[in-house]
Amino acid sequence: MTSQNPTDQTSAAQAADDQTTGEPEIGYEQARDELVEVVRRLESGGTSLADTMALWERGEKLAAICQTWLDGARSRIDQARRQSGPEGS
């Protein structure tokens, strides 16, 4: 398995497009669960350097996807608070 195959490049391009439009390619829970698995595999060791780097890169991408979802949720909460007015002030 190499990180330079055309499928990976297409996925990376799709992710860049998705992040530009603000909609990650996968949901928060799926990204989180996959990130947990990536971390588990990295911590267990026993993988080649190339596989380790591919896992690390995927983990970074998944972390960014999770952060995008969390930022969107925070934005929606802030917007709802602004629309509801100054409660509890």
C-alpha cells in the first residue's frame, strides 16, 4: 500500500474541494471513529515507515475533518445565542 496511488490523490482533491465548500466528505462520528483506529494502529507499531507516514497523513486529515464539524457546530450555537438575545446576562 502506497500513499501515492491515484485513488488517494482523488480523495485528497475531493477533501480539498469539500473543505472549500465547508462540507467534509464524511460525518463527524465516522471521522472520529476512523481517527481512533488510525491512532491505535500507530501506537501498536510494527508498520513500515511508508505505512506509518500514510497513517499519520490520514490521521491529520481526519483530525481536520473533525475540527471542521466542531467549528460548524460552535458557529451554529453562537448564531442561535445571538438570535435568542441576551439571556442570563
